[in-house]
Amino acid sequence: MTHFGTICPTATGHLNTMTALGRELKRRGHSVTVLGMPDAEPNAKAASLEFRAISAAEFPVGTIAKFYEQLGKLNGLAALRYTTFLSEKTTFFFLRDAPQVIKNARIEALIIDECIFGGSTIADFLDIPFITACSALINSVDDFIPPVFTTWRYNPAWWARLRNRVGYELMLSYAKHIHNVISQYRCEWNLPSCVNINDFYSVSKLAIISQQIPEFDYPRPNLAGLLHFTGPHFDSTARKPIDFPFEKLNGQPLIYASMGTLQNRLSYIFYYIAQACVGLDAQLVITLGGGLESQALSNLPGNPIVVKYAPQLELLQKASLTICHGGLNTVSESLFYGIPLVVIPITNDQPGVAARVASTGVGKFVTTSRLSVSKLRYAIQEVLMQPSYKQNALGLQLAIKQAGGIRRAIDIIEQSIGI
């Protein structure tokens, strides 16, 4: 059996999917150690996985919450720039400290989240194999694919490819300091220079595991044979238990609203959601994702159930509609249960997810720049009343169930590593 190390951002959406993969590896007899900042330890313990801290002195418990408190107040390009700033800060310490932690733990193979910069550099330096896991949208630079931070639709025309290239140049300009840090370490460790931009990311040459399905993405012939769509990676038993007042559900169709666990401090969006649902034959449940206290939004219109955290998987099994920020986890889990969506994308890859929601016909999106109660109510009513959205969601639900999920993902990981 093999000792695997997993590395991902210290964010719920990434930790949930990575620990789910770790649980299946452990079930098959492998050893699994979660590597990350101290704030990730509770998630590892909830999943019954080992944990080793990286850069504990620089990122003591509570540090990540402070970072995300600021991020939660931002949207659009401002949030994207701040996310890049955080990545630059963490990449330096990750490259400095992770190799020794991995050596000390005697880890033999790595599973690295695509959103970790420099993962391939760590694996090259230690000369151990690694697999890429994508909890968010696949983020490789490809002129045929719109950048994930845009709501642009896929179009193979020359002008669209030029438009995409300009978008990638903007993204790369934000990340240039990160690339400089990685290049510095590769030089110091006598590793070859990065040949193309994707080398700066954690892109494995063995396998890329995505929790998307091909029906929810655009054509990627350049990754043929390397990219594997397995469907959502989730395991409810690996998550921290969350209390919820299920006795307050009144039997009306349920609308589940979540703005995730990062970009969730834009309180006006929750007011818009609540007001847009007033008068509908439905019950609204709003989870604040830890960004705000439920008492802070006690006067929302329509008397929705408002909680700091919610057991998402349990509520989705009862829901008729999801309103969310476009995080791939929430969208994928909604589609797993055949639930159509209305998306309000904030930043990072959420606009790209929203574009795919619209292009697959499983929902609609309203950007924050165009957001109003009337526009949101129109989108909610259309998705609830037009049968095609539910039918398309059920079609993707079937595709997800046929994709193989976690078990197929681990099959591919084991085959790629040569186990």
C-alpha cells in the first residue's frame, strides 16, 4: 500500500472534496496524510485522516479566517486580485516548508489541488509522483476555453480565441509575482525552467481528476488521455456534523440559498434573495456559510430560515431550487440531486461555472453588476416554472451518476501511480 499526501487550499469547498478522496484511499488500505495550514486540521480529523501542518508559525490557527473575512467583502476583479495576493503569500511558505514536512512523513505520492501554485515543483524536487485534483473549474490556459473568471460562452471562432487570450493575459499579469517565486525555487533546486504557463500550476503529467462531467464543460482535446471527468467528489460522512432546525420546514417547495464559505459577507445579496422570494409558494432557507451571524440578518423579508451553517447535502435532497454563488461544489451537488439553479457569481471561477449553468440549460445567472430584486425574481420564477430547467438538471444528474464519482477517481489515481 502507498502513503499519499493531499494538499489543497484551506477552504471548505476544497477540503471537503480532498478529504472525500482521502477517505476512499484509506478504505482501500492506503495511508493518507492531509498536508496544510493548521486551520485545516479539524477537517482532516472529521474525515479520520492524519494531519501534518505546513508553516504553522506563519499561519497559526485563525489566520485563514481573517484572510477570508476580507475576501468575503470583495467581488469581481478586486476579489480576484486579493485571492492572487493570498496565493503569492502562501506559495512562498509552501515551497519553503512543504518538502521537509513531506519527507518527514515519508509520503510516497501526492494528490495536489489544481489551485495550489507550485505543486509540480514540489513533486519534481522530491522526485515523487503526483496527481492533480480539480475541486474548482479546470483552469489550464487554453485559447479555446474562456478564462474561468468570465461569463463568456464557448466559441471556437478566431475572434473569441483572441478575446480569451486577452483575458488570460490579464490573469497572468495578476499572478506574475507567484510565477517569480516558483521560478526562484526551481533555479535554487536546480530544476528545469517552466516551459509553458501551465507548468507554474499543479498540472500532473500522469492524470488530472475533475469533479466535473464532460457535459458540464467545453471541449478540451489538448488534455485528451490526461483529463478524467468523474463527477462530484463528496462524502457526507467525512464532513463535520451541522445542526439544523428541520422541524421548521413546513412542507412547501424548498429554495436553498448559499453564497458559499468565502464570498459571503455581501449582506445586501441575502436581502435581495429574500425579497425576490417573497410571495412565492416556497420556503426559503439561507445559509450564511460562517461569514455572518444569523442574528445580523434577523429582519429579512418573508421570514426565511437563516442559519450560520447548514447541512447542505441533506437540504439539497429536499430542495426544488438552489440559489448560489456558483461554487463548483454547490452546483455539482445540486445537479447530483437533479436540482436546477439560479447563480449570482461573485469572483474567481464562479462566473465560468455560471456560464456553464446557463449553456447547459440547468439554470440562469445574474451578475452582481446587474443584480436587482426584479431581475433575481424573474430568474427564480422562470427556473421554477419552466419544466426544461428541471428536465435538463435531471439529464445531468443521470450523467453524474454514470461518471463513477469518487470510486472511479481513486481507480484512476491508483492506475496512474502504478499501484
